[in-house]
Amino acid sequence: QKEVEQNSGPLSVPEGAIASLNCTYSDRGSQSFFWYRQYSGKSPELIMSIYSNGDKEDGRFTAQLNKASQYVSLLIRDSQPSDSATYLCAVRVGNLIFGKGTKLSVKP
Amino acid sequence: NAGVTQTPKFQVLKTGQSMTLQCAQDMNHNSMYWYRQDPGMGLRLIYYSASEGTTDKGEVPNGYNVSRLNKREFSLRLESAAPSQTSVYFCASTASYEQYFGPGTRLTVT
């Protein structure tokens, strides 16, 4: 069974802090990794994709991939209340396998 | 450029009724997907279409059928709705690896 695991949270951080979201996956053959943001009652929105080991930065977001440890993370710098949402990790093994999401709350 | 659109946004069905959820994309993507999202279960793949003219089962296909009408449109049909099919349904599409989602259909079966 191919699995993607995330801490369900909620993860609470103060405004301006760094939020760190983590994800592990079971299939070593996984090739592509994605982070989606989902606001309550809305659809998932792609915010980051990463395909090779290391870091990928886009604005306040940094995705980190470690294939040896089967671990992918998302860092959100200078967290804002508008970042409060559920963050879904997705891993491509054939089709996408989604984690159940981590709920992030950024407190003003 | 609307991206991925879905109709209807909300629907209430009685057990045993049938309905079709519609999805269309204007991004010229080859692949399209139907997911359902339930509390505590995450997103689960129902069916997908890798290209026009092909469809394949995903993780939870029972009780559903699909039609890839053309490159733009991919519909999901519930022939005899059951309360277990109460869920939020999302359509997605991709040209390669990055999937883009529609706004969703919230379906309640009573």
C-alpha cells in the first residue's frame, strides 16, 4: 500500500514565524512531489512542486526533498494569517497519492 | 481562461437517484481526474483519463462510471446514488505532472 503521511495538526504559529510542514512517503520509486493549499470549503491549489533532492524556493515558500529519507517538507517564512489553511502533500507514483493534510493556523 | 470548471456546485439526491457531474478544462490538458474528498480520508482517486478516448479505474471506482466526451470534458455518473457517496467531488487536469483542480461539487445523498 503506497502511503503519504502527514501530521494532521493543527499546527499553530504566530504571525511572522516560520511554519514547518512535514510529509513522509512509503514508495521509493516516487518521482514528483507537490504541496497544495486548501482553504476551508475550497479546492486544492498547487503552491509548490519539487522533483530533485534539495531545496526549491518560491517567494516565502521553500520545499525540501530528501529521497534517501523519503521525506518532503514545506517551510513558510514570515507566516501570515492568510496562510491559515490545510496543506496537502502529494506524491506521484503513477497517479498522485495525497496525504490527509496538515491544518495550519497563523495567529495575529 | 477559466481553468477547470465543474457543475453543479451543490446537489442533493435521494438514495437510488442518478446524476452526472460535469467537468471541463480549457488548458488543452491531456489527462483528467475525478477525486472524492471525505473528512479524515483525504483525496481519493475515483477514475482518470490519461488521454482522450481512454479511462481507467482509480482507488475507489465502485458505484461510478465516467465518460471522456472529448479532450475538454470528463463526466462522472452515479447510476444509483447511496448515502456512502455523500462527499465533495473534485475534477482535476494536467498536461504533465502538476494537477489543477476545479472548484468542486458538494453532493449529499439522503
